[in-house]
Amino acid sequence: MVTIGVLLLYSFAIVDQFKLPIDDDEWNGRLARSNGAGATRMDITSAFSAAVAERLNYKKIFSVRYSDLDFAPQPEEPHVEARVYIKEL
């Protein structure tokens, strides 16, 4: 969990070294609420995962294009940016 200002976030991309399914929004929300979080966060590197996040009503709060980062891998279209999404609970 991370506190940003007064908002407590629960990041569920990696918990205890294993990935949680991002498409099970109800389960992830329950897990976050049980830990006292007010929102969940997804760190997305794939355009397909971004589509899932948007379908689950997550709000994009940050993105960076891979082409703007010299050190980043340069994947093929449509994977052109990394994004961060949040959803308030």
C-alpha cells in the first residue's frame, strides 16, 4: 500500500511476488478494501491490458511513451506507452 496525500492506494499488479488477475475487479477491490485502501492502481505496459483497465472503469492518471525514453524497450504497435490507472473504491 502507498499513501499519496490523503489517498491510500493498493497496488495489485504484484503482491507477495505473484501477479493477481487484473480482470477480477470485484476480488481485487475486496482485497484492497480489506487492507484499508481507498483506491486500487494498475501499472500497465500493454495496450491490451489498458483496454481491460478502461473496460473496468479505471482512470488513466499518467502515461509515458516508450519513444520518449532512450533506455526503454521499443515494442511494436499498439504497445507504445506505459500507463498508470487508478480506481477509487
